[in-house]
Amino acid sequence: TAEETLSESREGGVKERLKKEVAAMKNQFPGFRPGLVVLQVGDRDDSNLYISMKLKAAAEIGINANHIRLPETATEDEVLRRIVAVNENPAVHGLIVQLPLDSINPINTEKVTNAVAPEKDVDGLTSINAGKLSRGDLGDCFIPCTPNGCMELISQTGVSVMGKNAVVIGRSKIVGAPMHDLLLWNHATVTTCHSKTLDLAEQVADILVVGAGRAEMVKGEWVKEGAVVIDCGINHIPDSSKASGKRVVGDVQYPSAIERAGYITPVPGGVGPMTVAMLMKNTVESAKRFLQTYTPGKWSIEYTKKKPQEPQPSDAEISCSCQSKPIGELAREVDLFSEEVEPYGRSRAKIRLDALKRMEKQPDGKYVVVTGITSTPLGEGKHTTALGLAQALGAHLNINTFACVQEPSPGSFFGARGIAVGGGYSQIIPLEEFAFGMISHVYILQALFDLLVPLRKGQRSVSPAQLNRLKKLGIEKSDPLTGTEIRCFVQLDIDPDIATDSGSLENEIMAILSLSSSEEEMQQRLAKIVVATNKSGDPVTTEDLNVSGPLAMLLKDALKPVLMQTVEGTPVFLHTSPLADIAQGSPSVLADKLALKMVGSKGFVVTVSGHGADIGLEKFFNIKCRYSGLRPDVVVIVATVRTLKMHGGAPPVRIYRYLFIMHSLEGCCHLKRQVENAQAFGLPVIVAVNKFSCDTDTELELVCGQARQAGAFDAVQCTNWSEGGAGALALAEAVQRAAKLPGQFRFLYDTQLRTVAQKMYGAKDIALSPKSIEKLVLYTKQGFENLPVCIAKTHLSLSNDPMLKGVPTNFMLPITDIKANVGAGFLCCLTESVSFILLYL
């Protein structure tokens, strides 16, 4: 019968085909599944029924379907934000906005449906898809599911549409109008009718599609003998025989029409199930289109390979000549969602920590740390080499690559080394948009007990931080307190001789920002900052002062890494600027962690440690890696011929023109020592020789050869300052090879100051001043003796004497003072050559 011909069983064949297609996708791309999201506003029973049918069908086929239900209080902006988030999610290939939008607030349905990305509009309701359908671009759009289902049902009858007279009753955007277009472009002669059409019963149709929304409007006598009748209507009419008092009927009077029709769809059970099947078909088709340009683990990013000019312009001129892409575009290219990006101008943006939470289950990429030998005051070009390496890996080898560098500090910005964010054709752009924000020290005031713990309705209002202070004081109650207990609570009794100065506090706060992996960890670390010691020898912390919470609120935005780009369009995170002398001196843990997730398992993250391998790299490993849990794969040591000549004894004024190879050869003993320092942590070491125009080929080859003899995995020449990423290709290829080696990373020590002095610097031993011994006794009493050490010494020598070059031996390392950075988690040991104030300034 006609009823059996076009019944619900017809959509089963479509589902079986889709199951096979999804299985084929999974075989080609293991772990891949087509993704579908159904967005609902409100909680209507009929919408819930339709959604459950869609979710069930998706599960049967193998589609990963998710239901997002917003409350009836949802606003239009909230709905649009959810749509944007789904649009940007590469794991979702289809988005359905369930209509109607049942909200108590006004929502423009047209605006909402058009907010869906056309390539994910599997309902086919956006104006773009509707426009393409009306023009006949059937292969480049999504067709609305109900008309598409009708066409599928017609095709299954075996009746050809071509040349037939087709009548569509109804002109809605969801059924009638697209049904007309679909029949027309399948070569039928189409008439569209509606409730205002005269002589509707006189219309003769070989194919009749009804979607008028009026119960049993079309009578059997209207139907041509043998016609195909597709009834899209769903209406309820009274029926006392039903428990609900009503029954569902279509727009066609079924009992009379079935007597004349060649084929007819029943209601329910006809068009509805096929509509759902077409929705699944569109979702699978969307996933197939996605896979056409999809490479697992690869960004869809466009790089800009800058052609170098001769003579080479200044850094500022190069920056001005480069047009950086809008930061929102770069963020999309590296798979960040717009809700995770907070733009600051055109070329930089802060990245919300939600991005790291979203990616927490993704595998990390390869982790490369760039350091240097003990340099001249002009530096070795670590940042320039790091950025050139990132450009070579990204723009030239097409590998997902992120660079992570510190924000420039005022000292580096105004110093002889330049701006410390690269140079030449390996720099971050635009140059003028770097922020040099400093964190101000919180000025602390004492207050009376009644002000700190006010009475509210006869009871003391005690904060969690105040309860912690009471517990620390051995007071197990909050009210009432004795006079002595109140004095202990209110009076900090700070010993002015060992109070922490503001410069140390500011640097520790920056170090905390750099070492924290989350807002919660940052707040815990801030609460541990020791601002002073009372006369009983107990530490006074920011939590005791009840300022750690407000301080965490002030620093909340500062915890977000800043996204920028290089000359060639490689993404870069700039974040935090802890000093390399009295702190760990490297980009933030959060920047590195987020970048490692973003590049994926086959990508690379290039990060930088401050100063030479003896200072910055040691602190990077023993402090940053200890707390972050991150384990690098490769170490790159940057060296220059001019610096090795200096270590070989060449007079500074003649470094640039000194041609005697003897000095380069003698200076290589220092390079050998720094390679050994890096190898002490169990990682492959690559030496990158930063080439200058005054260097000779003989000198460069000599240095590379000496580096390999010292045990380096490889040694290569780099010209990325003048050539961009192309000048670091040899380095990038060496890094790729080294990263394939099995990791053997190990820490140098548990918490031994002497170990660092002897193994990293080559000292005979350490010499503790009376003041430093006194501090060690105090910190042991306070329970800080097992914190990692951070030795603050000159970066111009392996020893504490900046005039001693090469590899000094048989020297004592004098420790003049020790400061406890408990929040940051290390003891800062000052040497005789270091002026703490000058370091800070």
C-alpha cells in the first residue's frame, strides 16, 4: 500500500549508509568523530521530544552529539555567545538551534539563526545557505532537512522528478520556500500555493508537498490519481478515544487521500523520521568537508616570509615595514576561541586561562630551552636566536611552533643589549606595543583589632585568613580573646633589622606570577610571602596582614599570557619578567604550559632562560621545572665568536677586529664548560653560533668543531638576525633530530647551595658571611631550609668576579646575604659582587 511504501522504515537505509561513512572516517582518522550540538532555549516538552529523537539518531550513527540547554532567562547576547563558541570549536561540525527560542527575554530568531556559521548550519536555515539554494548551488550549501527528506522519500518511490508538475502548498522558510527551490533545480515545473491561493482544489500535481500547518486541509478529491503526496504537517485535533483527548494528524486528510495517491506519507512516521535522518546526513557531510582540509595536529596558519634588504635596516624600520595580522585572526589560526582572547589593540591580546583548562587532556609538544654562554655586556642574541628558531620550525618547516619569551624589563629596554625581544628579521612586532608594566608594592598599615575584626550584630566577623593567623599563633579561638592574644594578633612586632625591602617584594611577586600554574596556586603563593620577621623570630606573611586576597585580585589579569607574533607571523607568548639574577629569569610556567598544549604532540615550544647556562639554565631546571613539572627535550646554547675571544683573553676594545684564532680556541674552554653544565641535566645540547659580519669562516668552523668535541649533539651557524627563519633552518633540523632522543632529564640537586657553586660555576667551595649564617639559622627555625636555592651573582663570569673570564678555578664563592622568597619557593643567596639595589634597578 501507499502507506507502507513511504513509512518510517525508509529512513533506516539512510542511517545504515551514514554508519558506514562514519566508520570509514574513523578508520582514516583514528579518534575522529563527527560532532553535533543542539542548542535549546527553555524547556518546552515538544522541543525536548524532537531533541531526544535527534540525539538518539546521532548515537546510532556514531555522531558525537551534545545538548546545550539555556534557561528561559537567557538573553539574546548569551545565546549568540554560545553560538560563536560552537562555531569556533573544530570538534563540532553541525549546529542546530532548536526553534522556537522559549525565552522570557526578546530574542531575534533571524539574527540567531544567521549567527550559525554557514559551514556548520546543518539545518540549512541561514540566509547564506538559503541564498545558495535559491541560485541552484546545491553542491555548495546545506539544504533544509525537511525538504531534503521529502526529496529522499520521493526518490525512493522511483518516480522521476524531472518534467513533473509539482505543487507546494505553504511558503515557510523552513519547508515551503526551500522545497520549491529544490524541486525547481531538480527540473520539475513548480507551483507554490498558500492559504490565499484561489481555486486551490483545482491545482493538478504529479507531486504534491503540503506544509501549510492546517489540519487535514487537503482533501482526498484534490489529489490526482497516482500522485506522490508528501505531508509535512503535524497538527493536533480533539479525539475523545485517546487518553490525551487529542491525536496527531497531517495537513492532508489521510483516509480519503490514500485512496487516490500512488504514494503517501503517514503522519506521524513519515516525513519526521526522514527529516532527522537528513539532519544526520548533513552533519556527516559537514564532517567530510572538514576532513578535506584537515591535517591532524596541524594549524591552518599563514606565515609571512620577509625578504631581507641590504643594507639591513634598523630593528625599528623592519618592525614598521611589517604588517602584522590582526591578533584575532592569529588566535583563530592557532585554534583559540574568541571567548578565550582579550584583545588589547590590533596586535596583542591576553589569553584567558580557560584555554588551558579546555586543552588539559591534549598531549604536550616538544620543549626546547634556549640559553647562552657567559656573555659580554652586549649579550649573545639568545632571544634573536630563539625567535629565529621558532620561525624556522614554523614558517619554513611547517611545524606547529610557539615561542615563549619574557616581557622586557626597563633594564633590558634601556640597556646596551637592545629590547630583549629579538632583533633584525627575528623579532616580535610591532615594536611599539610592548608593555613595561611594573607591579607596585602594597603599602601595609597596622590597624586596631576592632577595625580588623569588626563586630557585626554582636559577633566578630573573622575571615579565613585571620583564622589562619590565629592558628599560626597557637590561638584556637576567634572570640573572645585575651589582652595578650589581641596584642599578638594585632601587633606584628616586626624586627626592622630583617624586614623585607620593597624591591625584593616586587621581584618575588613577579617570580610568583611566573611560577604559578593557576589562579589558585598564585593565591597560595602570595599568601606565603614573608614581608618581615617578628622579634620572636617568626615570619610575618601577607596572609597575616590580610592582603594576599586583594593582591591576588589585583594580579588576576596579569596572570594571563600575552599573545603577539614575529616578523614572519610565528605566534609568541610574552609573559612576566622575573630577573635572572635574583629570581629564575624565564617566561612564565603558564605561557609554556599553554603553548605546549596548543602546538600538539608533533609541535615545538621554544622558550628562553636568562643569562648563561651557569645561571639562567640552572635556575630554569632546578626552580622552574621543579615546580612546573615540565621536562625539556633539548637545550640550545647560543655562542658568539666575539665572546669566546673575550674569554680567550682578547682585549675588549679589539673584540670585533681581533683575527687571531688563538683567542677563539682558548675561549672555547668556556664553551666546553657551559656545554658540560647543560649536559649535567641529562639532555642533548646543541650549540648555535650566532654569526656576525666580522666573523671569519675559519673561526666559525673552529667553534662548531670545538663544541662537538665538547660533547654537543650538534653545532650549527645561525644567520637569523639578517635572514629570519631561513637563517636558522640548520638549527631547526638539528633540534628536530635531537628531540627524537629518549629523555633522560634529571635535577642537579635536592636543595644544595654548595652543589650549584661547585658543579655549575667550578668554585672550590662557598664562604658564608656571618649575616648569611645568621639567616640560615633563622630560616631553618622557620622551616625554610629545604627550599631550592637561587644564587645571585654576576652574569659576566662563571665566578663572582666579572673580570674573571674563561673558566676560573680554585675560587671561593662568597655568600654575603640570604633572602627567603617563600612565596616564590626559593632562597635567594647574594654573592659579594652583587648589589641587590642595582640588580633591582
